Amino acid sequence: MPTVHLLDYVAGNVRSLVNAIEKVGYSVKWVKSPADVPAAEKLIIPGVGHFGHCLSQLDAAGYMEPIRAHIKAGKPFMGICVGIQALFEGSDENPAVKGLGVIPMRLRKFDDTDKSVPHIGWNSANTSQRGEVTAESLYGLRPDSKYYYVHSYAAPYVEGQLEKEGWTVATARYGDEEFVGAVARDNVFATQFHPEKSGVAGLRVLKAFLEGKRTEKLPEKPSTASATEGLTRRVIACLDVRTNDQGDLVVTKGDQYDVREKDGVSTDGAVRNLGKPVDMAKKYYEQGADEVTFLNITSFRNCPVADTPMLEILRRTSETVFVPLTIGGGIRDTVDTDGTKVSALDIATMYFKSGADKVSIGSEAVTAAEAYYARGKTLEGTTAIETISAAYGNQAVVVSVDPRRVYVTTPSATQHHTIKTETKGPGGEEHCWYQCTIKGGREGRDVDVRQLVTAVEAMGAGEILLNCIDKDGTNSGFDLELINDVKAAIRIPVIASSGAGHPGHFEEVFARTRTDAALGAGMFHRAEYTVKQVKEHLQEKGQLVRQYEKSM
């Protein structure tokens, strides 16, 4: 197999990139020191996270000049995510740190007055000339395809500015901001999006770069209308994974977090088995799921950390599933079976190396928020959220929130933030507050959902997975009041979860809230509806969704 050199400087999930490169017919050689760079013919630099952190690592390790020399020598070079950002002079994310300076511009943070930041999800990468979409693809980019982005900083697009320097530019639009999605000049190609996480569309881009196919005629010239820009509605498939009574890992689902089959009035039947995690993840990917989330609801305390079963599930899934993978459960400071202390950051790193793109933190986030308020809203710097986001960027950290309604007669009856609800309480109460819980909803805490989400946003969380105990397993639709209340309190993206029973519930949550994504579980696992059917329904109702592509 032909080879490509990959420079890994603790850049998040590189396993998926390796899998994607191998999928399109190439093998990977690792660049382990600056001395390895001159031997590279094709060089790819990936990256996830903080511009300053990544560029400082490259500089401290002595990579900056060898990379510049590789580019100057005319050898093929590709940068991904922070890898494209490295080409610029600098970034407002860390003004003191310099980039490679190949592109004479700086990166700016997205305006978050009318949209969530980070920008997470599937968007366009359209090449155009004077507002008209071109009839040629740039390294496999197509106007009817969508690509996966996850970033807070971007290069604003100014018409003609980069073109006059000889660059070909593909852009995307987030709200009213147009930014650089990809650039190419001579031997250099770089993408703000993640091709290895962009399904078949992304694999096509990687293959075109590796084969040197810079341009290719599209079957027919697309109209500007067909190249619809903007963030699509994300539909996420979630798999609760645990061991059953025979010790096998299964996907399960229950009512109000009870995953055992009901036998008469008791609930001590067998663990509900809905399928094998790896097989089901692949099925949802092929149905068009925009992301797949694994929630580990078994502690696996009786095995060494390095042999945690979820690691193998991620490794195997990432070989065939080229969309973002999130893993939740067990992301905390722990002690291994041999007595060794293992930090939450170490656990997260193991998951990232095994194929995860994001980690989800649950109960530990609640206790961290309690400590945050006890200290007078000051950061500690050592929590799982803070350490992981500092190393990998806030977009790599999801906080999973499990609130439940507590009804009160009047807002003054509680110290917590309340809402006036259309769904009255058992005693006719018209107000409620949302109590956060831990241990899978079994224990309530004296923290409301607004307190929690604002605290974890301050700590560096990049996304909220917003569950609802009252709605879980009911198939009655999402708690729209909860979602709107949380969206009004924070700027980071929110994933609506719990209660989806049919495609109309997805339409409703996107139409009546500002949620950034919506998640389904039981309705997919029981084969009542497919992800494809949900997306078709959304499209019929005028929502912008990503279409699954079968072949390159």
C-alpha cells in the first residue's frame, strides 16, 4: 500500500483518521520527531483543541521549521482542523502564539450573540467565483455534500483576499458569518472540517488529496440554490451499553432508567437486550446518523482500566463508522485494580486513542458544580471538565445532565430558578424547578439545571446532553420547556434527549426550541422508526438535514 506520514502531537482522536486513510487504500507512517519530516512525501497534520496549546507543542518539539521546509519543497501537505489554523499567522484564541504564517490572516472567534459556540455539526464547503458555485470540485468537495465541523475560531472570508494570494477557497456559513472551510494552493490543502468524521463525503476528500486529484469536473454544474449553506439539523443515535447477566455487552433501554424486563409487578427480570453495540452503531451510521453516542451504564470496576470493554467497542466501531463518536460513563479520577491512581484526563486520553471524539461526563459534573458554588464561583483547575478541555479543547467535553421536575405552588417556595409550566403538577402546581440528579437519576441534589449548565460552561464544557428523567422512556416527546430554559442560560450547544417516540417529535423540538441537535434511542433500537425516516420527515417539513452518501 502507498504510504502517508501523519504527525500526532496529542491531537485528539487520530485513530479515526488512520482508519479513514486505510479505508481509501493508504497506510500510515508516524512522524515521531522533527528528523522524520524530511523523509515524508505526503504529510498530514491533524488537530483538535486549543490553537495555543497545539502550536506551542509543535514549536517546543521543533516541528515548525521542518514543516515549513516540507511545504516550501513542494511536497503534498494537508492540515485538518487545527492543522488548517496552523497555516495562519495567529489566532485570537491565543494572541501570543504564532502560527506558521503561510496564510497572512488571523483567526477570529465566532460571534455568539445569535448562535451557539463552538460551531458543532455538518456544514458546507463550497468553492465559488463571484457568488456562483463552480463546476469543478476541489479535492473531492461537492456542493451537495456536508462536512463535520467542530471549532470556535475560524478565518472570516473576505472575497478576493485569499484569492489574490493564489489560494482557492471553499467557504461555509454559520449564521450571518461566512468563513473559510478549506483552502488549497499548489501542494497545500487544508480543511477546517474533519474529513475522517464526514462520512463518505469526507473519505472522498481524503482520497482525492492522497491521489493528487486537485480538481475534477462535477457531473453537472450545480446551481447556487443546490449548494445550500448553513448548519444542518443533527440527528444523533444513542446506545446505552452494559453487561447483561451472562457478562455480554448489550445495548439496552428502559423506562425511567430501569433496564430490566418487567415480570408482573417486579422489575428484577433479565437485562433488556436490544442488540450488539458495534453492529447497531454501524446500522445507524448507514441510516444517516450524524453522530453516535455510547453511554456506558456499567462501571466495569472488576477489570483493569486498559482493558475496559468500551475501549474495544470504540476501536471496532471507528473502523467502519466515520461520524463523530461520543463515550460517556466512567470519565473520572479512579484507582486501577493494581492500586495505581488514574486521572480523568488519562481515562479520556485512552478513549480518544481508541476512537472517541468526545467524552461525556455526568455525575462528576454535578459534584464539581457544587464545589464551584461553594468556592464562590471560582474555578479549581483540577476537575475532569477543566483538565480534559484544557488538553483537547472544550468541544471534546460533553456534560450529560439528568434533571427531573420538582413542582412548587409559587416561585418563592424555593431558592431555585423556576419556570411557569403548561404541564401542571399532581396538585395543580403551575411552577417547577429542575433538580439535577446523580447515579443514573437515583439521587437528587440541591442543584438546579441552570446552576449546573452555567457552572460547567464556565469550567470549559463544550456541549450539553440534556436528558429529562420525567420524559425518559415515555415516547411522548421532548421536554420543550426544559430545553428552552437551558438554551436561554448558556451559549454552548445543547443536544435534546429523552422522550422521542416518532419523527414528529424531532420536527417539534427543532421548530419550537433553539436546540442544536436531537437524540433518539429506544425508537431506533426497537426498529419502530429509522434515522433515515426521521431525516426524511424533517426534510419534508423544510428542515436542512445531511443526506447519507453510499459511495465515493
